Amino acid sequence: MKLISKTKNNTNQVEVGLGIDLGGTKVSGALFSADGIIAGNVRKNYLGTCSGDQVADLIAEMITHFSQWAKKKKIKIRNVGVSVPGIYDSMTGNVWAPNIPGWKSYPLTSFLSRQPEIKDMKIRIESDRACYILGGAWKGAAQGCKDAIFMAVGTGIGVGIIANGRVLRGANGIAGAIGWMALSDPYLDEYNVYGCFEAHASGAGLAFQARKKLSESGIVLKGAETVTVDKISAKDLFNAYELNDPVALEVINDAIRYWGKATANLVSLFNPEKIIFGGGVFGPATQLIPQIYAEAKKWGQPIGMKKVEFVPSEFGHDAGLFGAGFLSLNPNYNG
């Protein structure tokens, strides 16, 4: 990917890009040059308590924060890249984000274009899935790859795919929404909300499966004895897994099988050079990547499985942010 260099305009201001990453529970931002982050990372949590314009206002506040900081430092923000957790319709400028109330078709481009701090900036919005793999190809584990997949496992599950050097978006921008991948039978009502894969192996799905088993058995999760069943989180589950809690072992070992099957299918379909694991769950689940690969080998195309590498992301929670940063430096990118 060709990146622009850090340049100066006729007022001797350094010109940079601003990347904004909107997640299901937080918004973060940073300023970028061609070398990577030069200022930030600032993060605001909203934990699902905001909706509609309130979430958009948080993005606008983030942009205002960086604009004011940049003016003091004589830095010019030229463009803004935004990563959104769902589907971005480039024809309308609207966003569908299932985890944000009021964002079934939210006019984000129009909203941001009306903000005074942004009126002279070019805005580029992409799905978080596309941003994950763009960030990885720019500064992360997918550098130099023409075929690679970034699997992000957090509140939900999605993959960013580069095939023959180009990002796959699909006819309606939905490519990579593999939380809905069908991996088991029979169909359960819980799949109406999560999708099959997400119901078993996303952060929300892991917590859901643990709560269901704890409610049925009446036992308590190790290390979370003071946490009520309805408040059990994926973090609690991984802590209990380290303590060999039987429910945690059952839920996470089940997730390993789902992650293995899903990645095997991706290898058989796309023949990638690498599958990169990121998102909040990979964090604690990074230690499980060898087990996921062992499971995938049972199901995937044999030659493809021998050639592919399973690797953790280098970005932690910031894969989407780096992709947004890339877009802010390359607003006309069409790969």
C-alpha cells in the first residue's frame, strides 16, 4: 500500500490524519503520520448507555479535542478516518450498527459534515472489519501479505479480508460478518440475536453460555463468587478458566472448537497467508491460538492449513484505530 508522507503546507504546519475507532462500548482516537501514531490514544467509554446522536456527539467531541490540541501544536489535520462497528453504506453515508441503539441507518457522514471542526476535512468511513485488515496490512502482522484475514473477537465477531491485495467488502458492505456463520445444528433461538458463531465464541456469547450453564447448575464461577450470574462477563470466565473452573473449561473449550471450525472454513475458502487474531477476547485468548490451529487442522483444506500462519494481532484493542488512521492518510484509497 502506498502511503503519503508527512508534509507541510505554506504556513509550515505539519499535516496529519485523525483516526477514530467507534466500538460497541467505546470511541477512541489518535493522530497519525505515515510513521504511525503521533498523538493519542484517547478513549471514551459509553458502555451501551448512549444511543443515536449521543454516540455521534462523542465522535464529534473526540474530533474537537484533537483539533484544539493540534492547533496549539501548529499541526494541521487534513482528513478524518472513522471505523464503525457494522455496515457502512458508501452510497448514502449511513451506518447500520446493531450494538448501538438508533443506528439502524444512522446518517453519520451527514452528521459529521455539519460539525464546525470538520468542515474543511475530508471524511472517510469504513466498517471495522475493513479497518482491522487495513491497519494490519499497514503497520501490523499482515504487512507484505496479498492474502490475509483479521479475525476480531470482541462483543461480536467479524473478519477483515484482503484477497489478492484488495479488501473484500461484498455487494452491500457485509462481507466478513462471520458471526452469522452456521457451525452447528440444530438451530437455536439464541442465534436470532447473536448468530450461531457469535452465540458460542464472541465476548458476549461466551458470557451468555456461561450464564446459561451457571443458571442451570446453580454452581458459582471460581474467582467470581461475589458476582451475580446475570453479571458474569467474558473476563470473569477467562479468570475462572485459569483456575480450572469446570464451567469455564467447558465454555472456552467449546469456543476453541468453534474458532477452529470457523478458521478452517476461512482457510479453505480464501487460502490466506495469515489469519490474525485480535479484539478484546484475544487478549486473554491469545494463549489458545495453538489449540485453535490444532482444531482447524482437522477441518481445513490440508495444503492450505500447512501454509497458513495463525498469529496474534500486535495492536490489542487498536486494530480498527490503525485502519482508520490509514484511511485518514489515504482518503482516496480504493483497494
